[in-house]
Amino acid sequence: MGVKILVVDDSLIMRKVIERACNICGYDSASIFEASNGKEGLALLEEHAIDLLLVDINMPIMDGVQMLEEVKKRDQNNNIPILIVSAESNKERIEKLSRYGATFIHKPFTPEKLMAEMEKWI
């Protein structure tokens, strides 16, 4: 069974860019699930055993910070590696996310940068 990756980003284009980057990086056999906000992402986490989360910070309904706060409250999700893929530049928010064990990847990114970070966790 392949790796299960959850991509949470309000931009459909960015979700497709991340999916394409995963394919370029050799994760073309991975199951990639998509959500457009944190609330949808949490619902998918309930349905699937996710191996890696790629989350944007700034989203409507439930942003990435709120989502990660909820993820960390649930014991079954505590060990899921989290990559924050965002254009966020607020150092306080980035530091807060790093306290949740998240790794930050700044947009725009290269497929090689994404692959290097993903390989640390998968």
C-alpha cells in the first residue's frame, strides 16, 4: 500500500501544483487527498490513515494554525509529520507552528525542495 498524503490549501491551483510536485518527486503511487480548508482536512483525517500532512496557513473557514491545534488534540494524529507550505512571512505564526512539530516550506518552492523535506518524513 502506498503513502497517503493530505494536502490542505484553499487554492485548487496550489493543491494541483503540490500534487504534480509529488509526482515529479517519485510519489506518483501515493494516494493524495485534498481539502480546501482545515475543517475539510480534519474530516479527511477521520476517514483515512494519513502518513503526511501538507498544510497552508491562510485559509477560510479554518486556517492552518487552527487545524494543527485540533490535530494535536487528537492522540491518533500526534505522530503525523506536518509540512507547512505557505507564503506566510509572520515569524510568530511560523514559530508557533514549529512548536507543533511542523516544518515550514515557503511558497514558491521547487519540486526538489518539497522532495527533500518529504523524504525526511516518509
